[in-house]
Amino acid sequence: MAILVTGGAGYIGSHTCVELLIEGYEIVVVDNFSNSHHESLRRVTEITGKTFKIYEFDLMDKEELENIFEENDIEAVVHFAGLKAVGESVNEPLWYYANNVIGTVILCEVMKKHNVKKLVFSSSATVYGNSDEVPIKEDALLSATNPYGRTKLMIEEILRDLYLSDPKWSIALLRYFNPIGAHESGRIGEAPNGVPNNLLPYISQVAVGKLDRLNIFGDNYPTKDGTGIRDYIHVVDLAAGHCRAIEKVQSSTGVEAYNLGTGRGYSVFEMIDAFEMASDKLIPYTILKRRPGDVAVCYANATKAFEELGWEAVHGIDKMCQDTWRWQVNNPNGYDNLNALMKPKEPLLKQAKDFFIPVSK
């Protein structure tokens, strides 16, 4: 019996693959590698010492997806696959709706056909929109401010309707806050394409000299130091949350949403201070005007995940920054050193054969 991990080569997906393998699960990965890296999966095997099948195609390819379920004994699915850049979603909304929403519908159709009705879905705190509630609970008003967020919200509603149509389904909707950090080995971590959209990868690239300075959008919020406060969670804690969610969907039916966050917030200046301590580097910055729609404070109420999943975040801000810096120093260009941003040619697949089992079309 295996867990199918869609989008398993990505930042959160690769860390979750590590945790699943360490806990003794067999996994099968499918990824189209449009915004992820083959090398990350080779390193998953390097870290765990375990091999697994990898299928390279898009979830929109229903025939290939059918083959996975026919060739493997799949017991549950962890669904990460999807486009994820907010700005890009504003410019290319149809692409996002087609890929994220229709891709998920196709996945669920194939799961239903093969009687696999246990699913952990990678959702996001973006489904809360610009909520004024702090800390945010799962029953807060749902909304979204961009196409990316709306795809997550739509998928959540689709999955709720799916359960209402067939109560044999068991679905966990995991709403992430701000994942940061990296595996403590320094072998896998976040490798954004181009200029990072998120705070900590941006800070780390300033520290390593790839970027000149950090832009801080607003220092006049009604917070203790004037900068925005967010809930940052270590990606390994987040990955562990998926393992607990797998246990939950295997032992029950229903559809439930869970916040995965630390339950406290850190300001931009606090993040800079912590990263300067971890890296022993000065982070120069420029103060700019606030961005429209940004809220002053946003962090999770993660009580439900603790009570129902037996999960809580255990890594603090210092550990998050230390692991991020170790990853950044060891991989200043992410996975680019092995040309991993490009789809691999046959030699790379042959080079990787001792580490994982690639399955091509």
C-alpha cells in the first residue's frame, strides 16, 4: 500500500516525502516539474536511504493518472500539485483555474474510480482573505483576494461537495500559514524561481549576496515595531502535519479543515534580527509604502490541529532561520548547480537511477 504524493518534488512536497518515508510509508510521486526540481527527489532518497517511483506528467493527463492507480496499490493521496504564485495568477487566471481546479477534479475522478477515498489537500491561509480576526480559527469567514487563493477556496468547496455526495470519503484540508526553513541536513529547501515572493527566502538571498537589500513594505502599522506580523512555520513541522493528517483520514470519514501554524506571529524586524543572528550577516533594507490589502497582524489558532491530529509546531524562529541559512549557504543557487530548473535529459535520469526509480511516459 502506498501514498500518492502529487507535486512531491516541490518545497513542501519534498519535505513531506522525507517525513513519510522516515515514518515507514511507501510513496509514489507524480510531478510535472514545471516549478520544481528533479534533484530535490534525488536528495530525498539521499536523506532517507529509500527509493520510490516517480512519474513525470501533468494531472490534466487523465490517462497517465489512471496508469498510476493501475500499476500501484494506492491507499491515500497527499495533493500538493498546483500553480502557486499570487502575482502570476492575477496575470494568468485561466491557467490557474484550469491547472489547479480542473487538475484536482480529474484527480478525484480517478480516485473515485479506483475506490481510493482518503485525501489530504494542500490548502492555504489565503482562503481567509484579509481577515481582521486574530488569531484566525478554521470557522472564520472565508474569502480570497486573488485567483490563486480562489482556486484553493474553490477546491475546498468541491471537496466538501464530494463528501456530501459520498460519505465514505475522508478529507483533510490543511491551511498553511507561512512555511519557511529547510531540512536540517541542508540538502533540500526552498528554491524559488527568480526573485523570491516571500520574506525569508528574500532575506537569505540578501545575506548570501544574491540580492542587494530587502524591501520592507510599511513600517507604520499598529504593531510593536511598525512592521507587519505573520505566522511563520518550519517546513519540517508542516511536513509532520501531513503525516498526522494521513493518520486521521485513514481512521475516519468526513471533511475537516486544519490550520497549520505556530499560533504566534513575528514582525519583519524580528525576522531580520533572527536571521542576522543565524547568519552573522547584516541585512540592509529599504522602507517602502504599504502594499494595498496587507493587514497588520495575521497568525493562526492551531488548537484544532493539536486536539484532533495530535500535532503542533515545535521549531522556533531561531531554528527556522538557522536551517534556512544552512540551505542557502550550501545551495546559493538552489538546485541550479545541476541545471535542475530544466527538464532533465536522459543522462541526468541515468545518473539518478541509483537514488530513485523514474517512470517516464
